[in-house]
Amino acid sequence: SDHFVKSHSLHVAIYTLALANILKFKDDDMQKIGIAALLHDIGLKKLDENIINKKDLLTQNETSIMQKHSQYGVEIAEQNKIHDPYIINAIMHHHERFDGSGYPNQLTTEEISNFASVLAICDVFDALTSNRPHREGYSSFDALKMMIRDTDMLNQFNQKYLHFFLKSFL
């Protein structure tokens, strides 16, 4: 829903700015990553709400459609005169994973920007801790444990950044 996208984006922005601060990003970069975090899922506006809100597992076709939201987000940002390459890159690549399992380009480790790496952690954390149409949200503790130890998520994130994120909860 529109409310979910707004609250999710706000949560991701807060987590992102907190992590970027811990990582000692410069003021200019803090502003850019904050904008990218607020806009990272704006491309969902172009998708059918029936797919976004589906309670069952998505079909392969629906998954392909859903994955286009990153490109749509870039298009919307550029239509609104946002052309900063750091912001655009973060919007496009916030679903890339260090092990190459992400999308849209299956980038790995050094190919993924620092901005996208930070956003990926914060996006997944908020997604796991939020109620979704298909499941209840996990506790912060369980979400972090999954991100660090779960075999499906192992090696998907920048481990240095993930451990700094974890320490921010202590």
C-alpha cells in the first residue's frame, strides 16, 4: 500500500543515515544517501498493487515484474531532475547482493557501491521487521540473526557494514 511504501522508505532512511553516520560518511554523502533511501522503492508506484500486496508466493512472472521497480525508480527520479550518479546507482542497485544473487545486474562485492551496500542492509532489515501481506514481522533480534547466520542470507551483504549495523543496536 501507499502507506507501507512511505513508512518503509522513512524507516530505511533512518536506519541508513544512522549506519552512514557510524561509517563516517561525509556530510554531502549523508545527504545523498538519505535521498536515495527515501526514494529507493519509488518505482513500486508503477507496479500493480495486486502483485505488491499478494499474500501468496509470487509467480516467476510476477517476480520479474516486481524486480523492475528498481529501474522504474531510476526513471521516476530522473523525471524529477535527480541525476546524481550516487543516488541513481543506489536506487538501481539496492537489491544487489555480495554473492551475486541480487538484481537487476547480479553484481558482486566490489561492483556494488557503498551506498547500495548500506541501503541493502537497511532495506532488508526493515522488510524483515515489518508486517507483510504474507507474514508477520520478525523481532529486531531475529531479523539480525537471520541476516548474519541464515544460510539463505549468508554472504549477501557487506559483512563489515552489517556488523557495524548490528553494533548500532547494542
